[in-house]
Amino acid sequence: MDVQHTLQMESIAKPVISKRVFWDVDFDSLDYQKDRLFIIDKVMNYGMWEDFLAVMRYYGKGVVKEEIVKSPYIKKDVLNFLCFYLDLKSEDFECYTRRQLQEPHWNY
């Protein structure tokens, strides 16, 4: 991400995101730059539509696309939506590659 985009995000008010998405952490201590993968990941997997829109407005499609592919876990339906919305393939996501490498518990 370039410096100009970082400065632009810092000048924009923080997105209004449901605190319920971050039930397991201190929401007020999140750094929207340093923790951006964590924030984007949580919103994509557990957020409401309004949370998704707020994150997209704040970070922009390019940053979301760059970060979300690094996510360790994305729900399958969310992955399908993100592939469509961000013009990606399942194979572009680290979580998809990891999922394919895991042996199933039962072979049936």
C-alpha cells in the first residue's frame, strides 16, 4: 500500500463497525492500520452488511483484496462471495490452499 493511501485513510474517520464482531478483543485498542487484516477478516466472516460497506469505504477495494487473501480462515460462503466481489479465484486465498492440504477426519 502506498504512503498517499495510508495518509488518506488516516484523514478519514474510522469506520463505524459493530462491536459485537470483536467480542473477543478490546475493540477500542484496535489500530486500524496495524490490525487491518484482523479487522477485515473479522468483518468479512462475522460482520453485517453495514460493517462490510464501512470497511470497504475505509480501506478501499484494493487494500481489502490485498489483505483478505492472507486470512487464515474464511467461511466457505464468504469465500465464494469475496471471489465474485473482488474478482479472485479460491486458489488466491491462503485459507483455501490450507484447507485443501488437510486430510479429512473420516474417509467415507
